[in-house]
Amino acid sequence: MNTKWKRREAGTGVLFLLPSLAGFLLFSLIPFLIMIGQSFTQGVGKVRFVGIQNYIDLLQNDVFLLAAKNTLRFEAICVPLICVLSFLLALGLFKMPYFALRAAIILPLVVPVASVSMVFNILLADGGMVQRLLSLMGVQELNILKSPAAFYALVVFYLWKNLGYTVILFLAGLNAIPKEYPQAASLDGANSIQILRYITLPCILPTAFMVFIIAIIRSFSSFREAYLLAGNYPHTSIYMLQHFMQNNFASLNYQRLSVAALLVFFVIFLLVWVLFALRNRMEE
């Protein structure tokens, strides 16, 4: 009787999962497998197998290399910055009872990115507020979005828009630390820095690890910010891999698009796998 009941429960669970599994198969797994096949072919309609030639051609493509360099540079700056800044903000907000301040930091997260990009475009445009402030400081007139400074404008835009998400994660991690730990340390004479070093940081490490992984994945999808700031063909300093893929999609070059998407997937997969392997080795 007990076995029958368990089988019935398992069957019910599978039925509830079927819509999600069907969606995953139709919209994720099957297109991914088709994309892998396309990456080894050339031509439209009458396709021919070319092996890894598409991969060789892509790695020798100057536009792809520019986009890859910009994306990796963006990753190298934004991921550490967003992790450190969000932790420091979460640490400050955790000790403050001012909920309005928390709302102010988290607010950009819920504001539509198109609205934010419009504000940034107005601020950074020719004759905008930023340009006027720079001219008052003696800096010659500069169209920020059409100069190398566009990269740093994108970094600021991305951090301001996405900081709230990682702050929430760190706040959740800080709230999960038992209050007895810092209280006991205070009674033993530990100061704030010692509590931070020996209690808060070790306890928050699992959360910090997940925040780091999420930051890597999210920063690879920075296309919407760059696209809304400067369109399909921005300044070369903010031409990202997603721009490259978008432009190849528009020109119907699906083979090159498939190769680029697969390379991005494997780079992210490799980074995450290495980080998990390092964490497991440290825990042993």
C-alpha cells in the first residue's frame, strides 16, 4: 500500500513537471543541439559540413576579437567592483535601521532599464549636464558616448542598475549569521574589525561565492545596457560580444552566430567549473 502511494505521488510530481520539461526541451535543449550542428556547417539551404573551420575563422576575426577583449575587460572591472561595493553597502545597511536608505539602493533594480538608459543618454549627450560640469572643470568638450570614455560610462551605468541585486543577496547572508556569535565575541573583548575578520567574513563566504558566480554570469549579459546607451554600432570601446552576435543574426550569418554563442557558453561554463573546483578543494 505504501509503495503504491509513493508511486502515485511520484507520478503526480512528474505530471506537474511535464510542462516545464516540455518548455525546456522545445526552447532550450533542442535549439542548443541545433546550434551545435550549425556551428560545423556553412551555407544556407544547401549546407555543407566544414568541421572546425568556422571556429578557426571566428578566432581570426578582428571584430570578434575586439568584442571578446571588451567583454573580458568589462568582466575584469565590473565583477570585483560589484562584489566589493555590494558587500560594503550591505554591511553598512545591515547595521542601519534606515529602511528608506535601503530602498534608495535597491530602487534602480526595479526601474526599467530603458528608462534609466534614457536618463543616462540625456546626462551624457552633447551639451548635457556631465559635459557642462567637465567644461567648468577645464576639460575640453567631449562626446562621452563617442569616445573611449564610453566604456567607463557603461561601467557606471551597469553598477548603478545592478548593485541592488547583489546587496540583497549579501543582506540575506548577513541576516543568516546567528546573532549569538558576534555578541559572544564582543563579551570576550573583540572589536568590530576582529568580529568582521573572524566571524562575519568566514560566515559570509558561501554567499560571497554565489554572488561572485552570479555576477560573472550577469555581467556577460550586459548587452542591453550597451545597446540602449549607444545602439547596434557603438564606440569600439563598448562593442561587446552580444553586439557581434546581434549583428550576425541581423545579417543572417547563423553559423558564425552559433560558433560565437557556443564559445561564450563554454567560457562561462569553464569559469564556473573552475571556481566550484577551487571551492571544493578549499573545503577538503
